[in-house]
Amino acid sequence: MGASVNAYWPGITEDQIESQPGFYNDCKAWGDWMAEREGEPAAKLALHSLGVEALLSHTTRGMKEREVQWVSPQQLAAAAGALIEAVKSGSSETKIILETYGRNANHSAPLDEEFIRDLDDVKAIAKWAEQEGAARITLEVNW
């Protein structure tokens, strides 16, 4: 079963949902990683340790807006950028992050390159949301 991932914020319109940028490799690997990391405390701890916890923000069907840990588009883009740099530098914290991503990766490129490509896509989505006037954002994943 595939995952769909898109930007979400209170008041987003159908036109905005339909016109937002997507994932180059499709969003399945990223969506599956969002689910995998929830069951992997070490991955979540590594994201916190790297200061990129904004990437943990998410929603899915059934979640109420008050349950979402909202972030600004700028926080989401900055977290994606910082994680890209951590992966490129070979930071030890990225080992568990890449391991959990690799469980459902597309394997269309070396794992670190595929992950970085998805992070670049998250940055583009966040920057688009900022241009659309979103003050707070999350990524919505549905299966």
C-alpha cells in the first residue's frame, strides 16, 4: 500500500492541496519513514539530538488539529536543510535515521542520496507553503 504525503495547515484550500510540489521519487518512502520512525525511539532521539525535531511534525486521518505539533514553514525547511548537512557529513546520529528510511526506500539511488532528495523535496514543500501564506504547517501522511 502506498502513502501520500502533502503539506497541511488549517485553512488550506483544495486548490492548494492539488497544486503543491510533491516528491521527485514519489512520497511512499518518505511516508513510510514517517511511520517507521514513530516505532523507533532511537531515530526520534537522533532527530532531537541533531536539532531537527521539526521533521517529526505530522498528521494523519483521525488526528485532531490540537494534537498536531505545528511548526513554521521556516522551521521545517531549516530542519530539512540541517539534516541534509548531517547526512553529508556522516554524522553518527544519521545512521539510525538512514536505517529506518532504508526499510522502505525506493532504492533508486544510494540510500543517502535518495534520503537527501526527499529532504530537498520537504524543503521545497515548506518554502511553497510559506509563499502561500501558511503560518504553521505539518506534513500529512495517509495510506
